[in-house]
Amino acid sequence: ILCSNSENTVPQLLVDFWEALLVVCSQEIILQELLLRVTSQYVWRISKQRLPETKPLKTAEDLINSCNHFGLIFPWVTSIMSVGSPFHKDYYEDISKLQSLLCSQSINVASALPVLEPLTEAGDVSLAIRVLCNTRLGKYEEAIEQLLERCPDAAVLYAQYELKGDNRALWWNKLLPELCKRARLTGNDSPVLISS
């Protein structure tokens, strides 16, 4: 009955219930269904710029501290978001919850891609979500391309955090030469190049 709303939204009480279930859920099938449901609601509210009708019981920080399905938000995600976003500060709670879900290892990103589709035109939120998804899917080169195109300052932070082990070659073969080329083209001392 609570889910039968024609506007594709559900009451905040139900989202609170799903978030509480995530804290205790251990069955993988149910867990993935819950993760997709809360993701869908965060995406819907962000894309429609709709606030929940009541104050959520838990903040993103509460969920990160109490539920391992919500991960710490990576520093490079924070860097992308600090550049500027068209969203009002009231929407950052849902944005933080969504990013936190994608920073954890719990959600099946391939299954979540269709749910995330409405955010493709959401500015910095869209960039952070696309780079997170590409990273989780092992598409590091695509993630670097997206960062170089839209937020090169975050590319170095991304590389330091994500390009380890076998992926370290991308730093030397792709990212560093591209940053050097861009610095030469601009002709000034680029803080990104210097930090590289």
C-alpha cells in the first residue's frame, strides 16, 4: 500500500524502514533488493529535487557508522563535489547517502546502472556517480577520461586513491602524460601538475 503511489515516490517512513533493514539484513537477495530500493528513492528525490516529506531518522553519517553497506565517501568524490553543484544544500543528505552506497562494496553496480540513469544530467553529482560506477566496474581508463574532461583537479586525488597494483600503469601511461600535455598547452604552472 505504501509503495503504490503513482508519483514513483514512497513515504520517508518506508525509506527509514528500508535503511533500518539494511543494518540487520544478511540474505544477499533481500539485501540487493533493499539497496536498489533505497538507491531508487535517493535518485528520484535528487533528480526531481524533492525533499522527503519528513525528516529522515538517520543521516548519511549515522548510516556510515552503523551499517557496513554504506561506505566512507572517497576523498576524490568530495573533491568533485567541492567544485560546485546546482543543488540546494538540503539535497546533500540524499546525495551523500547515494555516494556512500556506491563507495561500499555491497551494491551490485551493474544492476544499479538503470536506476542511476535519471542522474545523467545532474552536474557534479552525475560526474561523481559515473566515475564511482566506472571504478567499481573496473573501467579505470573511462573514469580518468571523465575526470580529465570535467574535473582535472580531482584526477590526481582519484589516481592516488584508486590506481594501485596492476592499475598503477594507468597513472604513468595515461594520466601523467595527459596532465603534462595540458600544462604545456596552458603555459602556466598548473597546481594539478605540480601536485602530480
